[in-house]
Amino acid sequence: MIKHYPEVQADAGVKRQVLSDSPELMVVAFRFEAEGAEGKLHNHPHVQSTYVECGRFVFSVAGESFEVSPGDSFVIPSNAVHGCKCLEPGTLIDTFAPRRDDFLTPNPGKETFHADR
């Protein structure tokens, strides 16, 4: 029942680790190691819920910018363009519905998994 997943480099200064998954749901930790690290603007068909475990971030979701800090949480709708910039090192806990299969697929020729968020 309990699975262990490797921590992988998602972007410069950002590490990603799948914490749990099923076809319908996935929980992922994103660890931002330094001020200025970014989760680049992107979109995906999954609904995403983000919880700020620690640190401070400024998010852009569908053209709206807002700052978040520990204990804050919000939902990103399917296909909304979003991204964030780290203001203070910390960890985001993201939940995706359905599961992000691309986070489980090995990247050919490398020992890590896809770093696309």
C-alpha cells in the first residue's frame, strides 16, 4: 500500500517528490530551495489544489497574481495557466485529479523522472 518515490529536480532550485497516487488522485511535494526559484507558467488538464506547508510564494493563476504563506490553500482549475515564484524557501503540497501520469514516467536515458510540472 505504501509506495516510495524518488525526489527529482523539477526546475532550477525546485525538487519534486510524489508522495502518493492512485489513478484518480496524486499528492506531490515541491521543495523550493532558494528565493527566486520558479515554477514556470504552464497549464494541464488536471484540477490542482495547492497547500503552502512552509515558505512564501507569489502565484499567477489565469492572469491573477496573489501572495501565499504557510497554511494557505487554493484550487487551480483545469487548463488554467499558472506558475509561482519563491519569495522565501519552502514547500508546496500539490494534489492533482486525476493523477499526473507524466510524473511517474521514466525519462529515457536518465535515472530521474520527467521534470515537467
